[in-house]
Amino acid sequence: MNLTPARLRQLVFSCYMSGLMSLLMSGVITLANTGLDATFLDRWMPAFLVAWGVAFPLVIFIAPLAGKLTDKTVRGLVRDKSL
């Protein structure tokens, strides 16, 4: 596999983005659902690992689509100068 700098950047970005979002979202949802007590971290870390396992491959595939949708949206907004 020829790993170009652009592809490597996409993979590293996907790792960081999915990891940070999974960490924060799983923490918030675990806190909201079960509260903060002495076993909070014991519940949060497994939830985070599951979330990251799902999020990382999704970000790899969804990020290019989100970029294209963003470009299309911005082009439409720029054309409509009334906004």
C-alpha cells in the first residue's frame, strides 16, 4: 500500500477526531445515564472503547463525504449573497 502524506494525514486526523469525540461523548452520556460515583471510570472506559471502535472507521469513510457536503453548502451560501 502506498501511504501518501495526504492519506497518512487523513488517518491520523481520523484517529484523533474519533478518539476525542468518542471520549467526550461517551463520558457525557455515561454521566447522564448513571451519574458520578466511585465506579464512574469503570463504566466510562469500556463505553469509550466501544464508541471509538465504531467511530474510527466511520470517520475514515464519512469525513470525505462531509467535506464534499460542506463544499457544496458553502458554494451555495456564497452564491446567495443575501445570507
